[in-house]
Amino acid sequence: MSIRKAQPVAGTKTIGRLLRCVTSFCAVLVLVYGQTVDSRSRPSADEQVPGAIIPSAGSYNLEWRHHFPRTAGIVPTGTSDDNGSLWLITIPGPGGDAITKINPDGQLIADYSPVLPLNLGEWVSYLAPAASGHSVGLLASLTSGGRDQTFEGAFFLPIGADGLGVPVRIAQRGPQFSTMTGAGADEFIAAGDQEPLTLIRLDSNGKTLWRRAFSPQLVLPTISAGASGTVFVLSQGGTYILLQLLDSSGRVVRSKKISAKQGTVVADPGGGCSLLFSTRYGGEDNTVFLLTLDQTLHQLSQVETPLVGRSGRNYQLISSPHGHLVIGESPDPKPRQLVFNRTNRLAEFDRSGSLLWQQSISALVPPLLVPFRSGFYLVRELFDVKGMDIEKYVY
């Protein structure tokens, strides 16, 4: 599919998309069904701010920090490819959402907005990027209706050197597809929930390799692929969260129930995994724990983190050379005050669960951590600075 370096086509349809309301942080979804790579009007990323967010982390070096006059939405979403490029879902302007590519040097390369063959009444409710090797893909979740919404399936779009490829419809009406991850060997796994929990393994062009369905009682899946082809799936089942270990063909090998409300999972280098989970759905006392399991899902360690799941599952977990990095909201010393830039906390734990360091970070919403082979990107938004700051740290 050709990519035009132009403004969005006149007459394209829009819907509301996550625009902030100052007092209530309400959001309106805005989406454009056009395709844009506007190299002529790219915002400058030359502004570099001295200093590092994590000066106490002696094993990490700040390579660059840039400011981009655009937002990453209420829930920042991104990935990185094997070349170290950063891919983010952003709102570059009034035209709507796009997937934005930023190269390893911090240069904004392009914005891509998908053109999809939608049925009458359908609209894109969510975009999620993922990388697998040198391949990058985009998951577009579909919805129809107004107050009573219906999940209409999803499209997969490959992303190549020339931009977005031909969209492939990977699911019809049924589950709501909200997340996708790289599964190695230029393959992907998309996950949907509610009608029922569903996993689809795709090749780099969007061809379905296998499809697995689980209980409709399981919702809010997070997925992480291990180096040996195994897949960890963590989902919410009401009074518990369920961790399932799948082999490369999608067969459940092991499972484990944990008394918790919600969480996220990451595959560890040794074949096991780690979970970051909270015991409640929200509130100031919603403590967040870090649990590490071996490849048989036996517990190695469990520790309390300095995070609080005040607004639910508003925390992230990635692997690091020493163990794990976690980020999320920290306890609010003045919970009754309206705070535009909340205090978040970034912390690192070693593989035995001991806290190595922690650092406060001011941001409008919990910042996004995006790992790559030799480091990670930190993406955050501030209320008093229009746009987002991106920092690149290397190990």
C-alpha cells in the first residue's frame, strides 16, 4: 500500500478520541480514516533537556531526551523493534490517532494512520502496536453502536519500510481485541476477551497460524512470549487472576491461580515469568506486589513494591539486566487535592526481589516503559507542558 506525504484527505470521518477535560480528565475518542506521513510539518525534536530522570540508577546512561509537541493519549501504548526504533500510538494533531515512528537517534520519522475497509457503523476503538524481530504490526480493534456497544473483531496491519501494508481482518464480531505482542520469528499473538478470552497467532503478514479460545469469564488479558516459544497469559477472573503457560502451538501446559484482582506479566530470561499485581481494583490502599515464578510456575519470590494501584491496573513491568523495572503511581500524600501532575515511581528489583533503587517521576498519567535490546525508553506527559518527553536509557 502506498503512503502519501500529505495532510489527511478532506471529508474523512472522525470520532472522538481521548481529548482531555481539565477538571475531570474526561476523554473523547477521535479517529481519522485516512493515511498520512507528513514529513513537511513534523514537529521539531531538537529541544534537548539536560539531566536524567533516574540519576541514582548508576547502571543506566541517559543517551538523549527530546520533547515532542503531541500527546500519547490517556493510556500510552508503544513498542520497539530490533533496530531500536520506538513506535508509539500518538495524537499528532486534530486529524486523529496515528502510529508514530521515532528512530534510535530520537528523530521523528513518520506518522501513519490506517485506512481500513470498515463495515457500515464500525469504528476503530483501540490501536495497539507490537514488534517481533524486524517486523512491526498494528492491531486495530473494532466497535459499533453508541451506548450499547458491540465488539466487531479486529484488523492486523503489517508495517514495512514504505509504511502500512494491506490490512487483514483477523476476527469478526465477538471478543474485544485490546493487546498484541511479538512472539519471535516475525510472528505475533493478539489477545481479546469477554466473548470469550481468545488468542490468535499471526505471521508477519497477518495470516492466522492458530486460534485458541478460553473461558468467557476471563478478561483483561496481558501476554508475554518467552525465548523458547512459550507464551504466558495473565487474565482476570473475578476473585483471582489466572496465569496460563502455553507452548508454541497454543496448548496450555500449566496454570496457576493467584488471589488478586488484576495484574500484568513478563517472561523472564530463565524460562519463568514475573507478575506485577494488585489485590483490589483501586483506591489509595491498593498495594502492588512483584511475584517471580520459575518455569514450572513455582514461586521464587514475592515482595511489596512502592506502587499503589489507585486507578486500577496503572502499572507496568519489564525485565532488566539486574531483574525487573516497575513503574506506576505512588501513594498520594494529599489524596483529596486535584493534582494535575501526579507523582509516579520508577523502581528496580534484583532477581531475588530486593529493591535496588527507586525514583519519583512527575507525570500526568503513569509513564510508559518500552524496552529494547540494550535499554529502555521512558515516555511521559506533563499537564503544564504540551506534548510528551521521551528519554532513552542504555544499560
